[in-house]
Amino acid sequence: MMSEDMMSMPDMRAMDMTVMQACMDACSACEQACTVCSVQMMSCSPACMNCADMCNTMMRAMLRMQGMTPAAMMSMLDACIAMCQVCMDECMEHADMSAVCKMCAQACQACMDACMKVKDSMMAASA
């Protein structure tokens, strides 16, 4: 459930909160998938660990919006999308051999999609 604290960023009241919640859920799922994938000790492990950290940071920032500006939020979303892309690309190299890497790549794609929806919602809210 979205708290009043999450509404503190300028223009947040116009945002679709279901999009925000879906993004937090996708970040959490991606963090978990990346953490599981990182312990396989394949060449994607460093990217998976970094992606897990980025997704956790993104989710936590979305949970407490105090002090967040739209520009900072957009930058964080871009960083999360970029890290998920790196991780997904690395994991796709092993996806045919590892169901875990395939699952991780899918979670990264879902997280990127969710982050893009938040960005789109933010742009619509500020228009």
C-alpha cells in the first residue's frame, strides 16, 4: 500500500500508484533473481550482484520519496534500466545452459519494463 510519504515528491499525486507498486514488485523480484543467479559463479555473477544492489536501491528509494525530485527519480530509473540491461545481456549468454540465468534475464526484462512504465507515468503526470 502506498503511504502518504510516497506522495511527497512534486507531481506525485497525479501518478498512477499501481504503476509505482508494480515497479517496486518488479525491482524486488529482479533483486531476488539476480541474487540467486550470482551464486552460480558464472561470468554473469558480477553483473548479477550489481543489478541486485541497483534494484534494491531503486525499490527502497521508491518506498521513501521524501527529498526525491522528479529529475533524481528519472536518473535512478535510467540507472536501474541500464544495470538490468547489462545483467540481462550477460545472463542471456548462458540462458540456453542455465535455467537460472534465463529466469534472471526474464526478471531483468520485467524490471526494465516496469521502470519504463514509471518513467512514462511521471512524464504524463508532469505534462
